[in-house]
Amino acid sequence: MVEKAYKFRFYPTPEQESLLRRTLGCVRLIYNKALAARTTAWYENKERVSYKQTSAMLTSWKKQEDLDFLTEVSSVPLQQSLRHLQTAFTNFFSGRAKYPNFKKKRNGGSAEFTKAAFKWKDGQVSLAKCAEPLPIRWSRQLPPGCVPSTITVKLEPSGRWSVSLRVNDTRDLKLKPIKKQVGVDLGIASLLTTSDGEKVANPKNLQKLHKKLRLAQKSLDRKPDKKSNNYYKARLRVAKIHAHIKDSRLDYTHKLTTQLIRENQTIVVEDLAVKNMVKNHKLARAINDANWGELVRQLEYKAEWYGRELIKIDRYFPSSKRCSNCGHIVEKLPLNIREWECPECGSHHDRDVNASINILRMGTRVGERRKGTPTKKAAGLAVSVCGATVRPEESKSRQAGAMKQKAPTSDTTVAGELTEMFRISQSIRFWGASNLAQQGGIAVLSEKCQQECQEIVNYYLENARILREGLEAFGLTCFGGTNNPYIWVKGAEGMSSWDVFNQLLFKAGIVGVPGSLFGSSGEGFLRLSTLGRREDMEKARCILMGFAARLD
């Protein structure tokens, strides 16, 4: 079973549009009020507001005279907006997203309706408090027997209305397995290059409409009154151009990824950090226009749907600099060099084709490791360690390798594979500590080094004594810090680990690790480390003792 969302355009009647616009406004208002309440509670009182508390706030807001219009729309989208806010905070605290932002009217908006707030009958959708079904333009039919579980109505900045129907597709979408594998190198000049030597052109959707967009934005900038009809019309023109660019880009990406999934069993790509790459302001526009992140995202879920395999290799793998024939890695290869010759074997390479071949080869190794099947390299190493000679199945001449680039197959072993096998076998021939590590171990056991080690230990133990003195003056119970550099601080009765964490952070500027992160036995404790500078420990002690003196 696959969860899918089907998106359609719809054209509401004037009555429906009026109700939906009021619904979107109420959803935006509730979201912003709840976000403001949670932000204020934290910065003013250091309190965290939960979803349950915001839900109680919504009930009280509906009873206020100045907010009585909230009862004119369905309550389900309002409640869903609070759930979306809770999800936004969950993503923020887990490090997956930034702090939630306030929603703006000019960005349109969306409202989510669960089963309690809509009716599905005879292939038509009727929302709560709407007298008529939504006039949806059905560009395609839903899978047989599928009933929407959630419906999301969205107003785009360009003024278009769309509806998304979330359904559970019970069909078996798996495609017939094939043997073809492909490595994909993403680029700007060509959107992608495959290990078969095929290059897919970059449509450059933004570049095609850049002049038109620039003129529309200039016209918008000349409108001083943001409340005038002329400003609204100019803003709408800009939004429609952006929507055109977005639609063209998304349509092209969908067609390309579907073709790749249907024609290949295994697809290998690089795990690119697109967010970091766009920090290069010279290439940021071109990278965003190429839509790499969305392309890889579509490959991920389509591979899961259709029974294909997508492999991501490390972004730091030198796919472009590495010769796909002999394995030699050149030191520098600027972006303006599109073709180059290997100084070791003399092979002539197209930069992108060479990179895609290397990507496929590395991805094949990663895939074999996942499946637990021994690679040729692993088998060769096993023989080498036993004292025998690594022998290739079939040799490949330098001249033949320079004539044509092609992906490695199961019955050929390129010179680069042999080079890599020999390098690793020599590295592990003596399976033990290196000479440098052995000499370091001997040095540690010497009398002089033992004395230096003891001085380091004494330094950190003194740090622990200094910090512990301040903590005890502050009125906290301390454990440890006598024979180790870690101090466990126990809060007052009833205080959780995070309460102790907040107390020391906001009153003394000291950061530790809440004991609850180590398990249930650590609840109520905070672990502090004294593996730092002496000046920091003395400063912390002064702050703690000064605060304690003010309390006295």
C-alpha cells in the first residue's frame, strides 16, 4: 500500500471562494496567534507551551467577541493548523528545520480537512459549510476503490485554487525487474549525464523567462502604494510568471525521473549538499534552476513505489577527478575544463561522462555491501592476505581503455580496480598496529611521559574542584569530580533534568548534558564536564558564588 496525493485545479463559485478565503484567513490567524503565544511564553517566562495548551487557547479565542467570526468556518482546519505548528516545532527542536515563521496573506495559504469535515460521494467533494461540491477539473481519475482520507485546499500566490486528495493506493506498482544499471552525474550545462554517455539538456526554465520576470518586478517596484489595485495587478503578474517557471520545471523533472526509473533497475547518484552549494552566489541561480534536490527526491520515492533501487554515494567522492580507466586522481580540475587526459594512462575523458562512470562503479560496490555479496575486490583481498597473488579475470590494454569509455561489467576488470586492490592489500599486509602507534605506546610507558600525563590529569581534577566549589555554594548537590573530570549535579526535589539545565543556563551561563538523555536513572541530574580551560572554570565559580551571595 502506497500513500499518494493527487492534486487538481478547481474553480470555486463566488460563494465558495468567499467562504474558502475566510477559512484561509482564520487558519492563518490561529497559526500566527499560537506561534506568538508559544514564542512569548518562552522568551518571557521560559515556559514551553504544548499542543494541548494551544488547543485550549483556540477554545477561549472562539468565545471572544472580537474573534466570533472564527465560528463561521469549519473548526477542523483551525485545529489542523495547530497540529502543523506542533510539527514545525518538532522539526525545529530535532534540527531538521529553522524556527517557525509567521504566515503572510500574500503567500496564499492552505486549509486541511479531515474526514470529519468533508463528504465524498459519487466522485465529488463537498467541504463542511459548503452548499455545493467543489467544481474540480479531474485531469485524471483516482485509483479504483480509493477514498480520500485528507483533503487540502490551497490558494497559490498567483490566484490559482488547487485541491490535494490524499489516498492509500492498494495496487501493486512494482515494475518488472531488469538488469540495467546507470550512474547519474548532475550538472548545469547538462542537467544530467549518464554512465552510458547520454547527456540530458538543461531546460533552464528561469533563464527563458528571466527578462519577462525582471520587467514585471521592475513594474511592481514602481508602485508605491501597496494597497492600490495597480500594485495588486503587478504583484499578480509577477506571481504568475513564477508559477509558470515552477510548473515547467516540475513537469520536466517528473518526466525525466519517471523515464530513469522505468529504464533502469539501479540508479546511482551523488548525495549532494544543495543548500551548501547555493552559498556560491555565482552559481546559486543556476543550481536552483536545475532543481537537483527535487530530482533526487522524486527518484527516491518513485524507486520505492516501482521496486527500483536508488543508491547515494558520498558527496566527497572525487568522481570528476578520478580516471575511470586507471584510477589515477588528478590534484586540480577547475570547472572550466570539460575534457581532460589522464597523465598516467593517457585516456581522454569527457568530464561528466567520466564522473558518471565512477559514480556507477562506486554505487555498485555500495549496493553489493548492502546485499552482503562479496565483491571482486573483497575476494582478491582475501587471497592476497593468504599469501597468493591477485589475478584478474581478464586483462584490459591501455589502448583499448583510451578508445572508448564504458561502464564496468561483471566480466571485465579495469586497471583502476587492480590499482585499488593492490593499494589496499599492501596497506593491510601486516594486520596490526603501525610503527608510529607502537612507538607512541612505548613512549607513554616511559617515566617522563607518565609524569606529563599525571600533570594533565591533575589539571582537570583541579578544574573539577573549582567548579564543584561554586556549584555547592550555589546550593546544588554534586557527585563525582573527585577522581574524574565529570560532575553530576542534582537539582532540588521535584526538578527534572531539563529544569536543572535551564536553571544553570539562564542564571549562570553554564551548559551541561541533561541526565535524562542517559536513561531514566539520570532523570533529575545534569552532567557537567571540566575538560576545558582553567579561566572558564574560575569564571563560572565566580558567577555561581556571586549569585549565591546575592541570595544571602
